[in-house]
Amino acid sequence: MVDKTLRAAPSRTPIDERAVQETLDVVQQLRSDYAERDKLYEEIDKVVYNQIAPEIPEAYKKQAAETRLGLAGHMVNTITSALCKNPPKSHFAPVARGLVGQENATTRERYFDASFLRQEDEADQELYRQFMYNLVAKGEAIFKTLERTKVAWSGYSAYSKKLLESLDDPALEQEWRDKTYDARTEEWKRGQPYPIRTESLLPETFYCLKGADGITFACEVKQVPYFDTLERYGVGMKGDRVVPAGMAQPRTQAERAAGTARMLTMIEAWDPKYVTYVLQGPGQSLEKTDRGVCVKRIRHKYGNLGLGTLRGPYFQARGVTTASRLPEYAGLGVLFGWLDLFPLLNAYMTMESQIAFFYGFPSWKRRMLSTSWSPAPSIPSTSRPWVRRGAWSWCTT
């Protein structure tokens, strides 16, 4: 279940349905433009995680020893481990001259390094390694960094105001009130999660539209947990579709209708002014009339309205950067030039295993020997035992 202290309340402002549909039109077009990139990343995943079975003729499938090499995964893991041997270090250019500016820059660098370690610790994940693994394997990696002021820290304002009111007593000394206020607010802050959250996204879930000045539109199309998401955004299910809470089926009926489908599709789209969240069930998609339910649309501060670009929350890096404008070739991973080789190596190793199995073991065969009771020609009788007609013997042919 979702912790109520971390649950984001649905937007109370009216949602412009026309703007939502225009946003979904852009997402649909981006998914079409990125279709070849998604196919490439799917193929890379199959190669890295050994999901491509070697081709074996039908007549040999029963006795063939299927062999799959882990060479692709080993290559990616080795390179990623080498790049992640040392933790990332921040560099901040001094904004002032002299010793004061240098000390200020050093303090900021230490803060950024400690902040990232704290975010990794709270996420309980090796975010930097995940980032580098995607960069090495697929040639694209994305960090998403968001503030928690609207979620985990949303109650700080109300708490501080209430505390001030309780301390507003002329009989109390001002110094004591100040110390008490600082101590209690600091205690409240320490009980909350870190106010910045970073996650490493799967590259195949991220789509963006770039202009001359940077990213102008970005979105995620990802899978989210079933019941936790419904509760978080205050919606329900009707059959295989996400609907507003007033139109939803009772939870027991929704559970039976869901069956084994325990995931929903979340579309999170960012333009320079708004971020839009749309939930889709298994029976809803961008290609259908019923595209899902817009559960939240809010104004954000990550946009540069003068340039019409985004200054966050997504930060994208590419591997081997090329001059191609196609998403599938703009950034290449280390496996790109070898993708056709790994399935062939699996097939060749399977053939070699079959040959070794077929010829490596001798087979029992009954053969007829001479009818006379005599040793084999040119071999002294003292060095070989007598062989009787019709006896079993080893034969490798």
C-alpha cells in the first residue's frame, strides 16, 4: 500500500481535455518516430540476457545440446565495472575570483557529491551503475531528478505555521522561542526523506522532441503497479479500462477482471509549462478512441519559457555520438556492431557441442569375428586374450 505521507494528491484545478488530447497526439507521433529505436533496444536486451535460442534443425532438436554464450553480457558488465570503479565526482566552476570563489566552488562540489550518495542510499539502488550500464549497452542513458516539495515536504508550511502560533506567547522569551522553533523544525525535517529524488530510466521508455535550443517536449511511457497507482490517483477500473472513481467497479470485481494483468501504462508528458499524467488500462491505447484517463495536469517550473525548452527533470547522455538524426543511430552502444555475431556464435557452439556428443562417446556394436580359435594375426598370443566368435566388443565406427 502507498504511504499516505508520500501520496501525491490529485490536481484540484480543472483539466483542459483539449490540451490533454493535443499532448497525447504528440506522444503518439513520438512513439511512431522512435519505433525503430525501440526495436533495436529490444534486440539488444535479447542478446545481453541470452534470450535468443540457436536455430536447430527439427530432426536434431531432441538430442541437440543447446548452448548459449554469455559473451555479450560479459562485455557490457566488464566495461561498466571499469567505468564505475570510482564514484562520480562533481565539478563546479568558481563564480568569483580568488580564494573565496575557490572555497565556495569546493563546498558546492562536496555538497553535490554527498547529495547524490544520499539519493542512491534512499533509492536503495546503484543509480550511477544503472546509468552507465544503459549507456554502454544501448548508447543512451537518462537521469530524472525531481524535487519532493509537493510530495514528502508538502506539510512543512502548515507545520511551521502551527508551531509559530503555539509559541506566540508574550510570556515566553524571544530567544527561547527562536531556539525551540529551530530545534523542532529541524527535527521535523530529519524525519522526512531527502528533498531531491533521482532515478535512472530505461531508455526505451523515454521519448523527446529536440529543437535548436534543447529539449522542447519529453515524455515517459512506462508500466506502473496496478492497485497502488489506482489508489494514489483516486481512479478505478471498469473491465480492462481505467475510469474515474465514480464509474469504477467494486474492487473485488476489478481484481477478478484484472486476472494476471497487474500493471498499468502511465504516460508522463512534459512541455515547457505543464506536466500531464495519463493512465491506461490493457484495453486502452493511443491508437484507440479511449486513450485513458488524465489523472493530473499541473504547472511546473522546469521550463524556459523564453526559449520554449525544458531545463529538467530529464538529463540525457549518449554513448558513441554520431551525426545521424535518427533516434536509433544518434547514440550507439558497444554492442551495436556485433549484434548479428552473438546469435551466430550460439549456433556454432551448439553445432560443436553436437559434434562432440556424437563422436566423443564410443557405441556398443555386435560384430562377427573369425570362426577359428586363434589369436589375431601379427599379434603374439601372449599379448592379447583369446576372442570368441560372437562376443561383444568396443567399436567406434
